Amino acid sequence: MEGHLPTQAMPFVWGDFNARGWAGDDDTSIYALDRDAIAAIPAKNGMLAFVWDHDDPGTILGCVAILQHVTLGAFTGWRAEPVADSFYRGPKPAHLGDRLGA
């Protein structure tokens, strides 16, 4: 296990950690997010969320991230900018159940 799950209350949103960096070389933001989860929150610019993806069976990886609504070329939507030192890899929390993501 690496890191810790967040202790403060925040929404958990699935994100594809392979869909990163669309704005350029230094961009670590995650762009493929669960639209239904974002709409259900409802998301607001600057709010924190724990963005997660599946890892090994029964485990997830994720991080606390700042949600931002952006337009980059033809893309308009939400991205999640990771917060430094918030990475987690470990057991999947029970409240995520069998969710498969987006």
C-alpha cells in the first residue's frame, strides 16, 4: 500500500489515468472522468475530489484532485488536476462496490 485515502469528506470520481496531459508536457491533469458522477455531485470549479482508477484485483490507485472546467481546442469539459503528495494505491474502499468506472 502507498499513501492514504483522504480523511476529509469529498466525492470519489472514476478517472482514466491513461488520459492525462492533454494540455502539454507539464500537464498531469486527468481528462477522462465519469460524467455521471461529475453531474451527480454537482461539480464546481475548484472543488476537491478523489479521482481513482482500477489497479490490481481488489485495489485502486488514485489521488486528491482539483476539478476544473476547461476548454482546450475542441475539448470542453472537466479535468482533474492532481494535488501534490496525495497519491494512493491500496485496497478498494467498500463504498465503491463493484463500480467499473465511466
